[in-house]
Amino acid sequence: MRDIPEDYPACLTQVCNLQLYATHPTEDPTSCGAKAIDCLDWYVSPTRVSDYECHWGSSTVSLSACAVFRDPGRILPNAWAGPDGQTVITDWPPLELDTDIVATLRSRLVHRYDNDHDTACRALGEQLRIGRGSALVAVPDVVHICLDLGLDRALRFIADTAGPAGLSIAVSVLVDAAGLGSKFATFDSDCDQAGAADLCLDIDIFDNHLFGPSTRQDPAPEPLKVAANKCTALVQIAFTTLTRAQAQDKCATQPVLFVGGLADFGKEAAEHDLEVIGPQPELVQLEYMSEANKIATGKSRQWYNLVAYRTPCLNKTTAQHCDEYPFFTTVEGGPTAFDTYGSDVLKPISIADNTVEGGTLSALVTTAACGMQSAVGNPGSGGTKCLTVPLVGVPVASFFVCPKV
């Protein structure tokens, strides 16, 4: 404000508005409209410095002053109060992930890969491999989060785990994947952490572990690698302060129920579990509580048939069970889950998938070598913490893994 009389005298006697203009080689600059609404891609353009100007009134000012229009149609701050109370101006703030232009870029990415969301997720992973620099963010984690929870959650994961420049990395990777970078024809996202003999390192986190149920064959190396990566990714979302190595350690040192994506062997149960865990990632970890101890707290095993809770499964067919997640035999499960997280904790699913999930959980609990201890009291404490990892899209039967105790 102190500089206005000397630097912008015209603004003392007339209204001066900040406005973005597009430049042209042989013509005068043209206005991008109110709040730059007519220049949607200007902020992510690699040639923005040469293709745009920022005007205040009749004066040309630093282009970075128009960073307030980085999400065209909105005004976003480019200055904040510093620790000493003084205003700190950021010339080029990172583009926020909740902006309309980022939503547009996500749509372009999916469209670029023939509207195939899964392929778009793998393309995001490949672009991350190129654009992450020295940031310690793993491609497999991002791809699995994207496949299971969507592009938006994957981008937020990059922003949260790629260090101080995480937000900038997330946006630049998206911009390149959506159109500026080369289109990928092949994908190798799952083996980003390859080690000796080209084996993915995540396989090793279940070395010397117990697999079950014993009536089924142990999972093959490839789906086991995918399962390990999915566990690592979900744990990092649920426990945001953990490093990747710490998340791997958590998966390796706690019992894990993997709900398979194979039809009649857990598929619909896995889909339901993920629908609940997605918005409440902390529910990837549950505390075991025996049915007897749970009932002792006054909770009915058939609580979902009570009038207050029965609506989600009221229209289930004779071929369906009312599936609940979190499980009844956990501190978090039962009517408290419905009251806390809403009606999505209940869903009609196929009897076969529900039975397999329940049977696998029961096998885990009753396998002595897994050392499962029940919580006691109301609401319950002291129980073994167990992870649930839905393997949506992975055609394997449900199984469990636990460290031998």
C-alpha cells in the first residue's frame, strides 16, 4: 500500500483490479476474464511465464501476483502471517488438491487412458517414478491406494509422504500424467521396491510367518507381494506418522486378515470392508474381543436385526447375509460402530463370501500360534490388535498371516 502513490499513481483516482491476460505474438494481450476463468490451465502451463501477464489496473505487475487465480474462478491466498506477525508472500504457491483444476486434471488422466481408472492409476505410478526425485514415496503404495480408494486419495498420499515438496510433487506428477508427459504403454508399478533376484522387497515382510487357514494352500508369491503392498499402503494412510519401513514392520508384527477378492471366497466381503475403511482408515486395525466377552458388555450378537439398526439389511435376499465391519468380535464392532460410523458398517453380501471371511477370521483367532488375546471390560481393552486388508481386485481366497509367537 505504501508503494501505490509512487509506483501506481493512477490507482489513487480510479479502481484498479488485478487481472490475468493471455499474450499473443502478433496481437495485444486478451483478458482471461474475471478471476482468470477463461484460462483454466494457465497455472499448470509449462510456458506460463511467456504466455501470460498479470495486470493491476493499467500497470503490468509480476505474474506471480496473479497466483491468487491459480484455481480459475476462485481467489486463493498467496500470503500468510509469519511467526513474527509479518506478512509472508509466496510467489508461486503449490496448487491445492481440492481445487477445480486438479479435479479437471484427474478427469483428463482417466480420459487419456480410455476412461480406464485402473490404467490411469498405474500411469500415475509410472509418472511418479520419473517425477519424485529423491522423495521417499513408493510407487506400489500409490498405485494400490489409487486402485482401492481413488486418484484423489493417492494424490493426497503423495503430498503427505513425499516430504516438504510433497504437494508440488503430487501436482506436477498429475499434470504430466494427464497430458504433458509421454503416454505409458507398459507398467511396472508393483516392483518399484525390487531387491535381490528382482523379487519385490515386500515379500520378505512375511518371511517365516504362519499362514492359514491350514485347509487352503498358502498364497503364491505374486498375490502375496500385492497383499504386502496393500497392507503397507493402508497402514500408512491410517497411521500418518509412520514411515514406510515402520508400516511394513506393523504389517509384519501383527496378525493380518487378508479378505480375498475371489468370488465365493471373500470378494463381496472385501468390497464392503474397503467401503468402510476408505473413509475411516483407522479401522484397518481392530482390537480382538471374544464373542463371550462382547456379549458380556450387553451387546446382542444379532444387534443388526434390532429396529434401530436393521434398515441396511432389511431387503437382503435368501442368498445373502448381513455383513458387518468392523467385526462383532472386536472392541470397535457391534452397534457402537453403527452409531459412530453410520449405516455403511452393515451391508447385504453373498452368503459364501460372508462365510469365508468369518471362517478365516475364526481360524486366525483360534490358531494358538497367533497368540490372540481377547479384550475385556466395557468398551474393552487389552486385546490383540489385528489388521484387516481387503484384497479387492486380487483373485485369491481369504487367508491370514501372523507372526509365530
